[in-house]
Amino acid sequence: MKIDPCVAPDWPRYELTFRHRSAIYRIVVENAAGTGRGVRAVTVDAHAVPDGEIPLIDDGQTHEVRVELG
């Protein structure tokens, strides 16, 4: 899954929950720079995802995804 948000620059952050089969992905999008777009970094369970593509795994676990805009 690839996330490429475009939000109002004054939105500081938002969160969503996404279910993929038996797995849950808790996604937080941070807009601290106030740009509203442009993915600077993506992490899944505190591990960097260099290409920004989040692997979806049917493992019954809950995964923490952080997307930093800027």
C-alpha cells in the first residue's frame, strides 16, 4: 500500500485505522512542517520504509504506521 496524502497545510496530523484481512494498521500522518503534502518518511513498527510502500501482511497483528509530510 502506498500513502500519498494531500491535506490542508494547517492540519497538524490525522489518524486512521485500516484493516487488511486479519491485520490492523494504525496510521498516523504528521504534518509538522505545514506543507500538507510530500511524503518525507514512512515507518512501519518503527522500521523505515525507504520506498514508502507499506507491505500488507495477513498476520493477525496490529501495526503502527507513521507518515511524515514535508
